Amino acid sequence: EKIYQKAVSSGRLCLRKAVDALLGEKVKHVLIVSGFFVLHDRGGQAPNGSRGSCETDGPLGALAILRALAKRGVRASLFCDEHNGPVLKKAYDSMMAHYADFDAETHGALQKFSCCLPAIGDSPAGASAAMLETYREKAYGGGSCTALQDRWTLLAHRLGDVLETEVDALVALERLGAPYRNIRGIDKALTQSLSISSSLFSTGMGEEIRNRVRSYAAEHKYKPDVRENLCRIAKVSPKAVSLGIGDGGNEVGMGVVVAIPGVPQLSPGDEFAALSTNGCYRACDHLILGTVSNWAGSAFESAADVLYPLLPKESKEGSWTPADLEEKLLRSIMAAPTFAVDGKYNDRLQSVD
């Protein structure tokens, strides 16, 4: 809420503009990225052996945006990485089963205009030295690369392999971005598949974090031409419009606001870090803030219903409410075998943030 107050006073936020940007008849294919991997012992395990799963804030909001787009004929692809993909796919499949039972028309639109992409990773395992060298040449012009650079490049190639058509809009909702630090300021770069949500977004250059951003960009050779190369490899238009959604400041897109005077010093309190430690460097064209990121996704869906209303249709909607669907999906992803958890308090059941 503190970030929101500062951002509103600076004129950086507009829900209407964000909805118009994706539904104003220009955008054809949106890539939606979500998922924040949380380490815990309640169940679930990532391919690299990390025990944990995706948190509950993110997937449901991402599906709200996906529904808003697909119901209006805009192609929406849900990105899945190896860490968070199981939860996102479980949520997507549960949503599709719900609409198959209660709303055939919406189910048909979702089948036609949306998909849950196959899970891909950014691990160099299985990539030969020759392959990495070729990828480095395409993205960076050759030479030595940091481990993070190689991950960006590998995931860009793997995403390009699973996308059927070019993406002209990017949405990141509750997705950790550079410098990849969680709410407690702990470095999470080695425990998540992070690359695609961050490397395809532009870099924020606000005054108070300008030097840190420049240092980060220099270390990883992140320049405008590199971003364009990664975008083309991933089948994403370098001019793709971008929407970021977050609630804490460390999410992709929050580079738009974390450098506003007074914001870097903000913290949720207690043991949680200030944004001067974990504030995201990545910016976006449009930003939506919410106390909970899922709620911001629902706000987008509700705004789309108001700004781009659909014709009335016959369905069994009288027997369920959007809140019923939300609770159904939450139960689904928190159950075995996906074991999604509350990102702040892992022991809470049926809980988000």
C-alpha cells in the first residue's frame, strides 16, 4: 500500500491504459509469465533437487488475465518453467474442467484462444559446449558469458521452440526479477527458472538505483541489442508491449516505481527487506499494483468486463460465483502432488499472502 500511494502520486499507474493496451485490437498474442518458487518441506521438488513449489499468489491472477484475453479473441499462452510449471498447469487444467462443467461457451473460447505451454528449463544440462558457443554468438556476439547469461540464452531458445506464433505482448504477474532477491532480501537466482520473465523486459533506470542497474547490466552484457537478440530467439517481438503486476517491489516490472524518491526505503516491516535491497531493476510499459498480485489480476479481468463487455450468454453461472472458482483452484494447487504454498507463511492452508 505504501508503494501504491507513492506510485499513484507520481502518475505511474493506470488500470484502464493497461487493459486498453492488451485489448485495443492491436495485440494478437500475449505471453503470460507467473510463478514464484518457494523452498519448503511440505512436498514437491524441482528438477534441480530443490524441495518446494510455486507460491499461491500468482497463478490465479495469471489465469484471470488469460480469461479476460481469450474470451475476447486474443491469443494467450501461459508460460511454464520446470519449477513453477506443475502448479500453473494444475491451475489451468482445473479451470478448464470447471468451465467444461459450467460454461460451455467460455470453455470453447479458452480452448481456441489459450494454452498452457510445455514446461521448459534454463539448465545447461544436456547442452553441449558447441551448442552454448553458438547460442552465445547469436545473443551476445560470442565471448565468455556468466552463468546467468547462459540461462537467459538457453531459455530463450527453448521458448522459441514451444511457441507456435510470435508474441507481441508480455505479462509478468508476481514473477521475481533481477536482482532476484525475495521479500527477506535473500538471493534466489540459483533456485528458480527466472530468465524469460526478466531478460525480455527492459531495464529500469531510476536515479536512486541507476548505478546498481548499470553495474548489473555491465556484468551480464545486458544492452538493448542483446535484449532484441534474446527476444527474436524466443519468438517475442522486441517491440512487444509489456505489463507488470506486483505487490512487494521485487517483481518484474516494478523498476517503474522502485526508484521513486522515498520508495527504496520502504519495507513490509519485521524481518522483511527494504526495496533498496530487493527492488526489481526491470521496467515495463504498464504497471498494476495490488496488495496481493492475484487481486490485481482479478482487477484486470473485472476492468475488461466493464471496458470491453461481452454479449450475455447461457451458462450455469447461477450455480457458482467467481469466488467459488477462486477457492476451487486454490484447493487444487495446494493439494498433492503440486503442493503450492502461501509465500509468506508456508504452513497455512487455503491461504494467499
